[in-house]
Amino acid sequence: MKVPTQAPGAAKCLLVLLLAGCAGSQKKGVLPSASDAETPEVPFSSPGARSTQADAAQDPQARAALERALELVRRADYTAAERELKQLVDHNPSLDYGWTNLGVVYEREALPQQAERAYRKALELKPDQEEAWIYLARLYCRTGRASQMEAELRGRIQQSPTSLGVRTALVFVLTHQGKYEPAGGEAKKILKADERNVRAMQLLAQVYYRQGKYELAKMVLENGKAIDANDAATYNELGLVNLAFKARPAALENFKRAVELKPDFAEAKNNLGALLNDAQDYDYAIRELEGAVNAAPDFVDARLNLGNAYRGKQEFSKALSQYKQVIKLNPDLPDTYYNLAILHLDSELPNMPAIDRFKSAIAYFNQYREKGGKDERVEQYLKDANKGIEKEQRRAQRERKEQLKKAEKPPVDSTSKLSEQTAEGISAVTPAAATSSEGDAAPAAASKSKGKPKSSARKKRTVVSPNTPASNQGAADEEAAAPNPATSGKLAGQGK
């Protein structure tokens, strides 16, 4: 039996599993160059201008395979999901959405080269498949090849002006590069040809949001919600706009709704987790942020927020592990070094002496500054760390002196003492011996107490807020301005 080129249920299967967006690495304020070619308008008479999933195939076996793969991904069993999808495309090599879904799973497994090959195979089968273009564009953004993808997309549009999937990917790439004016222009061209294109509305709202035009962003998103009330990306974007208006309760509800609609929507789970961190609801935050990391292993923002949540719950080893993962993914992010410094300054880490902790804190604070960090509190924190080292050194000296004093004392004739006690029928330690024992124990107890200062006596340090833009890190501890996902690296933008 001939298998059609699209699978039913693709819209509700793996293609809803959105990977981490490019917001965390987004450049700011990049103007379009003079060489940016103007794309042609979309011809109104073009049939099938919009690539949809409505014409999905009717093969029940393909649909069942996609459903099984989705369930495996939800359980984070990516190896089994990959095996399921490979069998599907081996049996139905012309199933373009099967290849796209396989690419998504490869990204979950941190295999970008295999993911790119799968996406391009899907586009070879269906050149206007919007999802494959979006995922491919996102992959190029995350791997520092946005300008290369922009050039490819512009060339495709010149060859096929009716391809709305390619145009949508171009809007995404332009927004990533901070080219907001041309991105907005391209989104409007799509809406001129298809006024009910919700994805184009979401992307246009992103442009308005990054330009500070929050009212326009909200209006566009509300229009999109009226067309499709079950699109998770719309609610995620609305949550960001709510934060711009300082309406945190509304933002929280919109992020929750986005996650409810798409349980593995990485960006929405990250944003929800960031707000829960602010509310110190660390158990709930950890649950959401672990889900974001499982959905997108290379999602830097989510891992950093997860580290903060673990630290808030005093699971310091887990926090340390997440921060170090962030450094592997993005070694130039200042916030990570700041949070690592605070962790070492304030927390008793297993198998790490106090002096080593303080020295590590100083080293991380210095790295934070080298990476461009500007938090004014660092100067005081460095002083605190140096004082901590001096205090530990004095404590160690006192302990050595106590040990020398004990070594110089004449030995006690225990045999004679025992004979006297037996003769008098005394079973308890003599008063003199008890006094000596207590006197020896007191300095040791005091020394031990001094070696571990009570946590309540420490100054409370401030981890870089999960929704504070990097430009505001040095500000006083007050309510942060509306976060800009293009610069903060903590909140994530639209995941679609």
C-alpha cells in the first residue's frame, strides 16, 4: 500500500515537543545590513500557500507508531523513541513528518548533526513543511549559524515566494539576530497572505515585545488566542507580556496553561520554574525545571534556573552539578560563575574544607567579573570570603596549640588511680578526673563550634534572579524590571 507523505496525529505527536529556543544566546540591537535582500510579497492566488498538518495521512500503522514514540518521549526514553521512529521511516521512507519527529528525538539526545540530516530529509520530501524549517532554523541559531540560515531562507523565498513555512522560519531567524524591523515586515507579509496564521502572529508579537511595544504584542496575541484557544505558545508569550506589565499572577497562570496544553513545552516550563523560584516554591520549581531539562538537554536557561532551585532547597551537590553543566554548554555566561561563587561562599559542600570553599568562591567571583559581570555586591562578598579564610586559619592555629598542650602534659598513672578507686569501693570517676575530662572536652567543643558557623548567622546572599536581565544584575534587591528574554538568559521566549 502506498503511504502518503504526512501522518495523521503529527500535530499532536512529537511535533508538539518543543525544544529550547534561541533566546538565551540572542544578540541585542543588531541592525539589518544594507545587503539584506528584500523578499517578494506572497502571491495571493497561490494555492496551498500555507503548509498545514490537516492533510495528514490515514495510515493507522504510521499513526500508532507516532503515538508510541510520543509516549516514549514523555517518559524520557529517547533511545526507544529513536528506535520506533527509525523503524517507521525505514518502512515508510516518504513519511516526511516521521523524519521531522526523528530529528526532534535526535535533538533530545544531543545529536545535532543527526537531527539536521533528519530535518533536511523531511524538507527534501516536502519542501514547504513549516515544522521542519522551524526546527532546522532553531538548530542553526543554537549552533551559531543564524546568518547562514538567513541566507539560505532568503534564497528559497526568491525561488518560491508562496512558501509560508520558509518565511516563518526567516522571521524566527531575524528575530534571533535582533533584526526586529525586517522580522516584523516578514511576519506582516505572511499575515497579509493568511490573516489567520497564528504562528505568524506569535512571531510578530515577539518582535513587538522585544521592541518594548507591549500593548501591541498583547493585542496580537489576544487575536491569535481568539483563533486558536489551545495553542500553548500563545500563552507562553502572553506570560512574558504580563511580566512586562508587572502582572505576575497573570503571568504565572499563562505559563501554567501553556504547560497544561503541552506538558513538555521546555520554554514554558522554564518560565514557570523561574517564577516559582522567586516565590521560593522550590519543590514545584524543581519538578517543572527538571521537565524542561529532560525535554531540552542543551537548554542553558533551564539548567541555570534548576541549579538555583536546588540551591534554594539546600541540595547543594545537585546545584553544583547543574551549574557545571551550564558552563559546559555556555562557558561565557557570567551568571553561572556568580551563582557558583555564592554557592561556595555560603554552603557547606561535601568533602570540601572551608578554606577551599572560600578560595573557590573568590576564583568564581573573579571569573564572573572577567566574563563581564557588574554586580556591585561582589566587592563585599570577596571581603567576606577573605575574612572566612582568615577565620579558618586562626581556628586551625588554635587547634594545633591545643594539641601541643595536650602532648606536653605528664601521663596519668592510671594503674594507681584504679587501685585507689577499687580499695574505696568507688565505681564512679573521681571529681578530679571528671574536672579534667570536662576541661579537655570544652576547648574541643568550642573549636568544633567555631569551625562550623551557624547558617543563621551568615548574611543571606542573593543568587542572580532567574528573571533579572543581565544589565540589572548590579541593581539593589528590589522588584526586577520586566525581563527581556533576549538578554536575561533566564526566561525563554516562544517555543514554537
